[in-house]
Amino acid sequence: MAVPLVAVVAFNHFSPFHSSVPCIIFGDLLHDQKLFELKIYAEESGPLLSNEGLSVQSSLSVEELARADIIIVPSWRDPA
């Protein structure tokens, strides 16, 4: 049986805390059993930087999100 694909959307000025929570929850909690397939999708190309200086880079773009069973946007840089 295929496991659900969980997509976490990353973007420039991302919050490291908010981005890490879905990775912890949907990551490999049980090392002997895979419950989810977790992938990071980039809203922009190139390295994505947090305000704290952390960098994330993904080869997956948001155009590919249609494949995901669950999509998580952990925060956004401008709520308006």
C-alpha cells in the first residue's frame, strides 16, 4: 500500500520553527515503518533563506503539488 505524500511548501523568509514542525510530525518517526512520504516543495527557485540565515533548497516546484495527498504551508512571509 502506498503511503500518503505530504508536501511542505518552502519560500524565502521562511520560519525555521514552523517549517520544522511538519517535518518532525510527518518525517520518519518509526524507523522500521514508513507512514508518510515527506517532500519539500519550493515556491521560488534557488536557495531559500530564513531571516535567521538558514537555507533550504528543493528541486521540486509548487507546480508539482497536484501529486500530494496533503499540502502544508507552515507560515507565510506576509499574511496580507
